[in-house]
Amino acid sequence: MGDQLRMVTDLLHVSGVTVADIAERSGASMQTVSAELAGHRPISDATLEAIGNYAGADVAAEVKAVADQVGTVPRQATPSGRI
């Protein structure tokens, strides 16, 4: 999980794209985009499209490749059973 977030953050930082930019363009919340980029859930097509619109298709493809390589990590339930 940490590896994916670090790699994706580096890609976006170099491109000057923020999570807020992606969230605004994709219509998702910043929390959702952050969870996708951190690997807690699969990266949606809307998020990849927003990254492509802001940073270019190459960056979006790299973000997808990182996510595919590292994989997503489901959130763990707390002892109370809440996620």
C-alpha cells in the first residue's frame, strides 16, 4: 500500500496535479480519490480520466500501471467490525 501511494504521489507531484484537482474533475470526493491512489480501492475510470486531463494520458497510464503492479489493498475491519 505504501509503495503505491509513494509512486503515485511522485508521479502527480512532478506533474503539478493535486488530489483536489482530480476530485474536482472526476466528481469524486478528495477522500475517495486519496483512497484510490493509496491502494485502498481500485482506481476508477473517472479518476484516471481526470488525471489524464490534468497531467496527460502518459501520467494516467503510469498511475494505472503502478496500481496494477502493486495492487489494491482492501481496508481492514476494526475489532468492532466497522471499516
